[in-house]
Amino acid sequence: MEMLLFRVWALLALIPFPGATEETFEVSVWPDQALVKLGQSLMVNCSTTCPDPGPSGIETLLKKTQVDKGPQWKEFLLEDVMENSILQCFFSCAGIQKDTSLGITVYQPPEQVILELQPAWVAMDDAFTVKCHVPSVAPLENLTLTLLQGNKKLQRRNFMSLAVASQRAEVTINVKAQRADDRCNFSCRAELDLSSYGGGLFHSSSAIKVLRIFEFSQSPQIWVSPLLEIGMAEAVSCELSRVFPAREVMFHMFLGDQELNPFVSWKGDTAWANATIQAMETGDQELSCLVSLGPMEQKTREPVHVYSFPPPILEIEELYPLAGTDINVTCSGHVLTSPSPTLWLKGAPDLPAPGEPAWLLLTTREEDNGRNFSCEASMEVQGQRLIKTTAMQLHVLYKPRLEESDCPGNQTWVKGTEQTLACVPKGNPTPTLVCTWNGVIFHLEVPQKATQNHTGTYCCTATNQLGSVSKDIAVIVQGLDEGISSTIFVIIVALGVGVTTIALYLNYRPCKVERRKLPYRQKEKNKEQESQFAVQQAEKCNAHNC
């Protein structure tokens, strides 16, 4: 098709105009404006209006090949066009030579657009550079570069005014980093507009670059006890404050050469890591915490001392002795405790020498049942006194007992009220209690309404693995009025005793006071006689069940 166009154009150019002569011939070239992609070829047709042309051709530094010709035209192939140039097309006619020129413009689309962020991680309030450049593009004066932050245009630049010697297809901008810029996308768009050369619009964009903003102005802090007990789990933490973005902080924690497995948390501008350590060797060690964010990292160290202090050993010769048995109680330090601790056995008469066990010889009694013994060990580590205690309980075995305080032999019930036998046995092991009445087992767990039929003697037997004991309990059931009469009698007796006491006191006061208070004492004597009479009447009434 291109060849056909060339030939049609050549034929049209050769049509002579009326009155045309050799002196007025023309020389023309096609295309009249040449735009060639870098490294490609160009077909050029050179023609004239001269009816009988002489020598003709083209002059160019480019590699040329004549591919066709006619009486008034020639066609050439220009290969591997690498730079802009000017081609001369000439014809001779009747000894006269004329020529015409063709400007060849080489273009190269912006196929590669490179965007650079320097640095990729920027400390807050520091400046960062956004740079965009196109390594190969032509013609540069037709290029436009646009820097973008997201969809926002940061800078737009063309190169029309630059001198040829200083042509570089790049644009640079410096920006102050703000927290809001974190994770923003930056890109660069290149546009090559060849419409002025009869060409089209070429455009290309760079790969997107993501900017990271950080703040890392503080050193991490370690929270750990300076003393660690061997084999014991201990919680430790490492914290970093005033850091952004806190959620992306990375923690690496070590106890000596042992790497821990921390659990990382964050809130606001603070990040922290919690871990559990378990030291397996005694002595001085180091807990370290390495914190990193983007290009930044800081390491903090804390010394710790690992000690061994197992609980002391408390030994009771027999935990379940019979009452009256002699037993030894010993308190000693554990063999893995270093240095040797100071020991104290509760109840021991003397403190032992350092490193020596404490002991106690005990003859067990019933009262020792449930007695707690404690063995305390103490030692000083790194200027701090540590204490550990081991406790045990003694269980003394003895036969059952039914004591009067817990199981009265005489009990009075009030008729019509809920009652049960008041009897609690003592003994270890805890004895079982069975009470019978008229040969029938009396249920102690369920209270019963008291009647006259409950009056009588009950036989209660307490039993455990060491023996048994029995006791008779006499129960009297009284009516409600009897109970009230007895209560009144007790009150009257108490009142009489009180009056008598006052009378005796007044009787033995000094004589001077006696003479001065004689009328008063006479009244008191009369009251005393009345009280004694009342007591006598109450006794008679009680004797006759009135």
C-alpha cells in the first residue's frame, strides 16, 4: 500500500502544467514530514517535473538503498534510522540542478518510566525525595512528566525550554514527611505528544511505590525481676513507647542464647511484648530485647541472677501416731539450696547452727491432733532475703470420749418444743454415735417434738477403730408452766442474794456513818426480812409443786 501511494504521488507530481519549461521545473520529496521510530526504516520518494531529467538522487548519512525508479522519480529505502537528520533530494534539468530537503525526526516512546523514593522509610518530619526519570525517550521537547501522590498531582514538567545539551528526562521533588503520608502510593506518568509531527500520543506509567513513615525516638524498656529462681516460670515484658506505626513493631527477646516466644500487643503509639522465661542454669545471665521497625532497630539488655532455692524439707516421724507416742519432727534444707539456708522449726526450743537442721522431740497428746508444724528456710541472694516455708499437720489418734461439757448426763426438754439429744463425742478417727431408748435407736439427726413419753434414760455409744465408750443420759420433759415457775424461782433467789449482800455491806460500815444513817438502815432491814420471807414462800411452793 505504501509503495502504491508513493507511485500515485509521483505520477501526480509529473503532470506538466501549461507552459512549463526546463527553467521552471520543480523537485519534491515524499513524505514531506518524516517521523520514524528509533531503529526502524523509512521509504522516501524523490521526483521532479522536468520532462527529461538528468542526474538525480538523495544525499544523506543514513544507509540508503534505491528500490525503484521511473522517468521522473526515484524511490529509496532508509534503514536503521537512529537519529534526527536532514535528507537532500536533487534533480538536474537542462544543466540546472535543483534540490529540496526532508527533515527526519526520530522518536522513541517512553517505554520505561522509573520512580524512586529516597528513602523508602522516612522518619516523621524528615524530608524525602520523589524522583522520576525516563532513560530513553525522544524527542524530549515533546515529553511531559507528572508526579502523582495517589490521584493528586504533585508536580508536572515539560522539557520544551531546555537546551539540547542539558536534556535529561527527569523530575524531582522534596517533601516533608507527615504521619498522614504513611502507606501513600506514589507514581509517575510520562506522555510523549507527537501530534505536531503528524503522530499520536504515547503514554506510560511507572510502578507504584509505597511510602512508609515511622517514628522511633525512644529506647525499649525491659520489665523483669532481677532475681530468677531456677526452673520457675517468670513473666517478662519489653515495651516501646512513642512509636509509629506501633502495630508493625517487631520484638525478639533472648535469655542468654535462648530465644523466647513473645506475644506482641499494641495500643495507640505503644507496643509491647510479653513472654515467659524459665532459667535452667544458676548464675548471672542477661535478658535482651531487640526491637525493629523498618530500617530502625534498638537493643536493650537487663542483667538477671538465677538462684536455686527449693522449699525446706519438713519430716514428721509419724503423721498418725497414737496419743502418748514419742515422735521426732525435723526441719532441714534442700540439697540443691546454695548457699545453705538458715532454718527455723516452729515450736523448737532453740535455733540451729547455720546449715544444721532444726528438730523437736514431741510426746503426742490428744490436744496435738490437728497441730500445724512449719519449717522455715531463709537465705540472702544479691542483698535480698528470701524465705520459703513448708507446713504439715499432725493427726493424733485416740479412743472416743463422751465428756460432760459436750454430752451432759442430765438434760431437760420443754414439752412441745423441737428437741434432740445434745451429745458430741470426741476421738480420732471421728467416732460414730448411736443412742438407744427403751432398746430402740433414737435418730439424732432429726429433731423431735418433746412429749412426756421422751422422759427417760438414753444409752449413747461412741465408736471408732480404737475402741468405744458408752454413757447414760437422763432426759426430763417439763411442761411450759413448770419451766416458767422454775424461772421465777431462780429470779427470786437471785434477788434475795443481792439484797442480803447489800445489807451486810451496810451493816459493817463505820459506827459514825451507822448513827447518822440509822433510819435508813432500819428500812433496809425491813426489806431484807421481806425478801427472806419471799424466798421461804417460794421454796415451800416449789416443794409442793404449786
